[in-house]
Amino acid sequence: MDILEKTVVDMINNMSEEVVESFKKKKEDELCQMHHGYGTHIRNKYRLWGGGELSDYFKSQGVRHPDNMSTKIIKAIWVKIQELK
């Protein structure tokens, strides 16, 4: 399991049922609505602005900006939750 998968599992395991339900109901093109609130939470929780293992992983994938990193995490969470439906 790579660092992104670990992050997704960590986020889902620590979500309230309300947040899980909001992910279940969203369409993929609605995920951008989560950028400020939930995206900010992710950027702060994983210190994407300051570097670290998760930030380094994304940079190795060509993703340089923390906003884009959190967007990819949100999408990965959404995909995983859709699989669990």
C-alpha cells in the first residue's frame, strides 16, 4: 500500500458518517466544491504546504502545488467510497 492509499484509508476511517454520506452522494464533477473546506482540512492535517512524505510522493508524481495534492486526495477518497457502496 503506497502513501496515497494509506492516506485515503486514514481519512475514511476518521470520517463521520455524515461526511461519508456526502461523498457517496457527490458526482465526480462536484468534488471541486470540497476544495476550500475539506481540501483545507487535508492540506493542514498532512502539512502539504511544508513538505513531508505525502508531499514528496506527489512531487515525485509531478504534482507540485498543495491545492492540487488535496484535490487528488479528495478524488481518491471519493473513488474508494464509491467502491464501498
